[in-house]
Amino acid sequence: MHYAYVLQSQKDNFLYIGYTNNIESRIILHDKGLVSATRFRRPLKLIFYEAYVTKSDAIRREHYFKTAKGKTALKIMLKEYFSECSTTRV
């Protein structure tokens, strides 16, 4: 399987959007600080992911979530979660 996923920094509420074909090991890499994009935003929390059979579908979804329209869609899909968080930076 291939995954589009969203992590939230517990430090500053920043959202990181990514793609992987192994969600468990990718989260471990983020947690250990081995991903430069999130190293200084740790600790991180996995708040959303979608699984796809094909790599191209997962990457397309990742790219969509990185657009303004995609970020809006995420905020709608995770409305209850975000209402519990005081602020969220994307």
C-alpha cells in the first residue's frame, strides 16, 4: 500500500503533509528526527492518513493536500479534531 499522511507538530501545531509506502517506518523516522523537514518540529502526531493501492494515486493526493484547496479540504474533514486544537499552521 501507499499512503498520503498528515503530521501535526505538538511544538507549534504546524502540519506536515507527506507520502510513503511504509507508514510505520516513516513515522519512526520522523519521530527520531531523521527527516529534515520535521526535525525541529518534534514531537509529531499522526493525525490523518489515506491508503492507496498505487503509488501515483497516493502522490497525487499528497500534492493535492499541499494546495490551498487541499488544505481547506483537510480542515473540513478534520473539523472536530481542529476544533479541539487552539491553532493550526499549514
